[in-house]
Amino acid sequence: MAGLSGEDLSPRLRELATTRTLDHARILGAAMRVAYLISGSMPGVLPRTPMQVRNRKLTLRLVGKYKPLAGERVFGRLKQLGRLIGREPVIVTD
């Protein structure tokens, strides 16, 4: 995944941001990329497409009219997020 590695950071930014802060930023960014693809910037979509972590799995539920969103691109983004948090990505469409 493209992002900031330790070598890419300026010395000043390295002083300000801890490794934990950078990890949190990467996770938040990955979650936002999934959310943007799903919502298409349309209000009300995200509450109807829940994502949760259970039993070592990161599950995204796309049912009803949201089922067609379960494509390779969304799964790829979910996979990136899953890798960052150490969970297996799963899309449920039933």
C-alpha cells in the first residue's frame, strides 16, 4: 500500500509523530478509502453498509441494493485495511 514509511518522513514530522500515531493514521486512511468507494460521497450509505471486526475477520456487509458494490476494487481496499489491523477481509452479500 502506498503511504508514508519512516524514510519518507521529514525529520520534523518524525519528531512530532510517534510510530503509534503514524500507524493510527494509516489505519484511518485505509478505512476512509473503503468508505469512500462504498458511499460514492452519497449521504446515508455508510450506516447501511456496516463493517465490523469479529473472530479475527474484518467483515463488510453489502446487502440489498448495495450488493453490486462488492467488486474487486472494494475488496482490494478492504484487504489493505485488513492487513494493517491483522484481520482477514470478508465481504458478506446475503
